[in-house]
Amino acid sequence: MDFGNSATSSAAAAGDDVLYPEEHNVTSVSDDHETTCWGCGLRVLVSPHVPAFKCFWCGAITNQNGIKYEKQNFMWRRLRDRCFVSFLIVFILLVICGGIWAIYPVLVSCGYFYGGVNIFLIIILSIFTLSTFSLSAFRSAGAPPNILWGSYPAVTKGALENYRFCEYCAKPKSTRAHHCRSCGMCVLDMDHHCPFIGNCVGAANHRHFVIFLISAIISMIYASIMSAYAVYHIWPPLNNWQIRLLNGAFGQKLLMGLLKDIFLAVFSSMMFLPARGLVLIYLFIASISIGIGLSVLLWQQLCFIYEGKTYLSHISASGGDSTAIKDCQNFIRFFGLPYTRARYLPSFFNSKKRHKK
């Protein structure tokens, strides 16, 4: 069965969302050449001047000028990412153990019940953060489902609508999928490839990644508060000459001189801090800096979820999915809240929509 003659006009007019000149849409039969659709295997007549055409039967898009990619060995990239993630997990465990070792004596000195409750909270936050981090790092980001392609009539009409052919994976790729060279696979609803988890953030682990960010930020806030509290209790008292220096600075010095004298007084007293205090200072600075960075990333992720987009769709040349609707219902769908809990959340936003109408 040859559908080539009936497919000439539709195949020549369709493309990769690109507006072609008028002369590309009207060609003579003598200029057309016969080719085979990769999606259904039917023969079609297309103009040699169009860079891409869309099959009239299955809807697959073929790029005639596509670059043939060579198979690349991505195993060393995966090994590198896995080694980095394993090192990062060990480092996080060392920081957690060091923080508990530094904070525990100070908390116990304030009371065994107070110290026990705080240590319990630290352990719960640590387990939750590490578990969500591990799910984000070691769980598959979401491979596109396998579908039939390459043979008629197994491929039904419109079965590969707007599908492209991935030269790396040698199989169809939907508009929602993107190939990641580091992971060596197409990822469904890919947001980005995160080097810190050594994995892509896609449909299967995007929720775990966002929950990990929330848990990590809460842990960083808690760690900074507890480390500051512990440092305050073990900081060496200021000597008499330092107190006199500060008192004189308040009365005589300008702002820069005052800051300089305060820094000298604090630094000189820091020299008498035990090793436990230095660990607490490092924990405080690290938790503040990491918390700020993760907060920026979380805010960006929440903005994209609210817009119904991913990071890749946001920066794409076409401006992402134009049909995406900005709505807080996107949060409910993203986190998979059950109806019994979610039905109370959109009440405010529904009233907001009614007001706009």
C-alpha cells in the first residue's frame, strides 16, 4: 500500500513549528523525492528543500537534515556522578555526626530532657533529608514509555503525533522528553541535570527533589540556630582589657574604628575556643550559606511548578508550553495531594478567579 501521492502536500507543509517560505509549500512532482517515514514505515513524497516533514499517517516528524550522532560512552560520566554523590553522602554524614558531637554537651548541660528532644529532632531531620536525597539521586528520572513504531499497520493513525526520533537512543522521543547525554537516556518531563545528585530531575523524581530541598532548608535553619546557641554558651568571656577597649570605642571611635576594635576583641577571645567551638562556627557558616543557595533554588522550582512548566521548557526557544496555566492547582497535582486534603486549598484561589470574571 502506497500513500505517497496523497501525503505529498501534507508532508511538505508540516515542519518543526517553523514557518517556511511559500515556495517550499508548492513544489512540482518532479522535484519531490521518495523517502520512508521512520515512525510507520510508509513511503512519502517530500520536497528536498524542506528540512523536516510530518507524516500524514502516524504524525511523526522527520528531520531530513538531521545530524547523525555517534554513540557515546556515557558510563564514565555515570561513574563520575555516582562517585561524587557517594562522597557527598559521606561528607553529609560526617558533618551531621560532628554537629551532634559539638552540640550535644551544651544541650545536655541545659537539661537532659531539653538535650534529648533536640537530638531526636536532629536525627529525624537528618534521616528525612538523606532519604529524599537518595531517592532523588538513585531513582530513575523517568524514561518515556516504549511504544510501537516502524511498521504499518501496527502503528495506528496519529499514534506518533509530534514524536521525533532520538539518534542517541535510536527510538521515538515525545515532545515531553529530552535526551540527557550525561545519563545516556531520554527523560520524561526533564527539568534539568543536577550534578549534586548525579542524576536528572524528571517526572519520576522531581517531587522527591523538591521535598529534599524543603527538608534541607529546614535542617539548615535548625542547624544554624542550634550552633549559634551552642557557641554563645561556650564562647570564652571577654577579658577586662577587651571590655575597656570596647567601652572606649563606643565613646571615641568612629564606625570603622568601632568595627575594627570589636573584631579584634572577638578574634582574640576566639583563640581560646576549644575544638568543639570551631566545629560549631564552621557549622553555622556552612548552614547559613548552603541554606541561602538552596532557598534560591527552591523558589525557582516553586515558580516553575506554579507556571506548569519545567526549567527546560522555560528556557526553550519556543518559550515553553503556551497552553500551561498559572494556577496553585499545579502544586496539588505536583505533590499528589488527595482530594480530601486538597479540596480546602483552592477555595481562596477559586474565589479569586470568580472575582476576575
